[in-house]
Amino acid sequence: MNPASNLQKMLESGHFAVSGELGPPKSADIETLKHHAHDMRNHVDAYNITDNQTAIVRTSSIGVAATLIQMGLEPTVQMTVRDRNRICLQSDLLGAVSFGVRNFLCLQGDHAKFGNEPGSKNVNDVDSMQWIQAVKNMRDDGVFIGGEKLEHPLPPVFIGAVANPFADPFEYRPYRLAKKIAAGAQFVQTQCIFDLDRFEKWMEKVRELGLHKKVKIIGGVTPIKSIGAARYMQNNVSGMIVPEELITRIKGAQDKKKEGIQIAVETIQRLREIEGVAGVHVMAIAWEEVVPEIVERAGLYPRPQLS
Amino acid sequence: MIVGERKPLAEIAAMLKPFGKVCVLGCGTCVTVCLSGGEKEAAETAAALSLLWQKEGKKGEVKTGTMLRQCEYEYIDDYAARLEEYDAVLSLACGVGVQAMTTRLPEKIILPGLNTKFMGYPIEQGVWKENCLGCGNCVLDLTVGICPITRCSKSMLNGPCGGSQDGKCEVSKDVDCAWHLIYERLLKMDMLECMEAVQPPKDWSSSHHGGVRTMVREDVRLESGQ
């Protein structure tokens, strides 16, 4: 199968991939987002667009993807199963493919309780695993979940999933990744890595199971902008581990923002040394302007130009 | 059992405002056992309501009664004559009871005194936990007796999400991660392979999502169809 996207090409040709992240706003005005996208265009291979992250209503991932494509940039559309049933998920996927989206990241989504519509229904008609498999079946077998055939085959799409080495039961996490691969995941992005020791332990088991050869593993990296941001992630973002040493280190630094960037750069450098890590996903939440600096200082610039 | 919780008195008083003579009617089954709508709670509710009406200077009369099961026509029929004198009945049964009463006694106003919470059981004195959503297609064989449809906040069928930490659900530190429990139990029983296969999307048509459910058992039906 031909690579579906630049991201897939990059990963499959053995280059260490870099993806960025764009969080759509709580309005239909995406001018700032477009600026961020434009500013990091030479530094990332593709852009994740989050899907109502932390269950907060925002411009849709697919809507923003349309704009990125118009700008000549490559989106990775995040699709959670929290807000849409299988009819809508499959329909949205077809719609996104119809205007050129080729990378999809299939995930469960934070519970609606965390967002700005806590009284909404959590749909969860299919789970993330089933959604990965459904996309694969649509692409490879041309069938919908219900068994009906697509009228025309789906072009190649690159199927992504998420993995969280910082969630429990820790011993089960590599096996969960194996299950996602069996379901159809071709690349996985991890939760933000702050606890590198735990990440390395997870990777050891991943390698032991040979999973790094079956899936492209992209490590999640988030530069910490402030002590407040670190504490917020530590206490309020589900499935995160932010070690206390990290906070102490930033506290002790004269220029805290600079230290945050430095830690992100060091994290990427360490990730590059780990066998089986195929790229990084830089999630500079509300701090998009530092992405180019991080990518450059991590030695990942310029990005390889693939034909 | 069906677990209920009595509505706040102010809400009950507001719904009873147009009525003068009211019967607070307990139900002798599930809601008696879960201490929310039995004989004792009906008496307590009636006393509190009487006191409130007195304070407010409202004219009226509140009496109490208890029916063994408000969800079965034969019990309703036996009790019906005793409800004739009332303008309204405040039922302390679950939503099933309130509706069975309404259907059988269409001339009567039957009001809900409880919020029907869930199907579950007491895990300790005074603590009830939801365990079954009545999805119509039980998967407890695959998950060693722990229901992920009900007890996983996202009703996942293929293992724990990334929000599971220290055995707890991302939704609350007070909620156990169902998949953590399932994992631990499978590990103990040397059955972890149960988690390997990708479970296909669930057919929710057997649940409420398929529309209102009716079950017909021809083998036990009377010829008259009643």
C-alpha cells in the first residue's frame, strides 16, 4: 500500500518524525490557530488537531483540517468516540477523507464531566479499540461497522491511536498497545512524557513484545510554561504523571520558561536515543510559538523534504 | 434491586401545591430495602409534609399507606379502593411503580416522590452502588463478573482507557476503574487471555437505545393475552 500521507512517508522512510498540535478555539475565529500553523510549518511534518479536548466545546477538528489543507498543510484529525455514535463517526471520517484528510488519530476522549458541558450524554457507542478496527475495516475491506459495503473503496488512510504509559495497570499497558496494533493502529502517540524512567520501562516491554516493529511510536512532549501549568497537569489532567523533581527544577531556575523549553529539548534528545521511538509529538498547549525553537534545538531541523 | 432516593421536601411540596388531600404511598419491595420509599419513609415524608403545610397555613390532609408492590396490577387492584378519597398520590415507588399505577388508575394523579437512581446493591450499610444497566446482552462471562458497560464510565469493552490511575477512574477518586478490577481478577485467575481479542462494537439495540423494550413469553401468557 502506498503511504497515505507525508507523516506516514516520513515514519516509514526511517526519519525521526515531528508532529505539532493545534487546539481549536472556543469560537469560529481560527485566525490565531492559522498563524500558529503557519509559524511552525517548516518544523513539523503534520499537525494534530484536537477533538474538543478535555470535553470542551471548540471548533471541530475536521473543520480546522479543511482550513489546513487549503493552506497546504497536513492535518492529523483526532477523533474521539465520546461525542459521536458509529453513524456519525463513520460519516465524519468519510467527509474528512473526501477533502483530503489522510491521518486519523482514534481515541476515547476525556469524560464529559471535565468539560464545559458536564451534563451532556457521553456517547461511547463504540470504544477507541473498536473505532480503530472500524477505520481499518472501512479502508481494507470496504465495509462499514454494520457490514454494508462502501460504494467506493476508501483511499489509503494512516491510522493512529494513543498509548498512555503513565496510566494503570502499568503491566497491562504494553499489551493494550499490542491490542491496538491488532485492531489496526499504524502509529501511536503517547501521553506527555515527563517521567522518562517510567517511559523507558514501558518501552523495554514494548520492545520485548516486538511492538516497536509493528507500529510507529511517537513520544508526546510538552514544554512546561509555568509552575502553575505543571501543577494543573499534575492534579487535573487525567492519566498524567508530572514528577515533583521536575517542578523543583523549574522552581529553581531563574528563567522558568527557558527551563521549560530546555527540559522539552532534553526530553526529545533522550527519546531519540531510545530504540523503537520513531518520532515526537510536540504539544505546546497555549505556547505554540516555542515549537520551532524546541525542534531546532533538539536537532530536528530542517525537516527532511520527501518527494 | 432498584435503588431510589427521596426527592427533596421542597420539590415534593411544590408538586403537591394544587392538591388538598394527599396519600404518601410507600412500596414494599426494592425501595423499602434501600430505605428510601417503604412504610417508614412514607410516614416520615407525610409527617414532614404535614408540618410544612401547617407552617405555611395550607389547608389539606396528608395520610400514608404502603402497597406491597406498586409495579404489579394485581396489587394495585387490591389497593385501589383505599386511594379513592385522595386528590393525588405521592408514590414513593420507583419510576416503574409510578407508571404502573398511572396506567392502572388513569383517573388518579400519581406523582413521583423518589428519584429512581439505578440497579445496584448495598456494598455496605448506607452505601449503594450501581451494577447493571440492563443492556439486554450480558457480557459478565467475558469480564469475570464485573460489568464494564455499567462500571466503566465510558462503557468500554476492550480494556482500560488512559485515564485509569492507581486503580481509580478519571471521573472520580471515589470510583474504581472497572477495567483495573477486571484485569486484577483475570490475573489472579490466570485468565488474562480473555482481554486479548478485540471485542466488536456492541449491538445496543437490545438496550434502551433500540427503543422501548417489551418482552413477550408466549409460554406463560394467558390465552386472553392478559
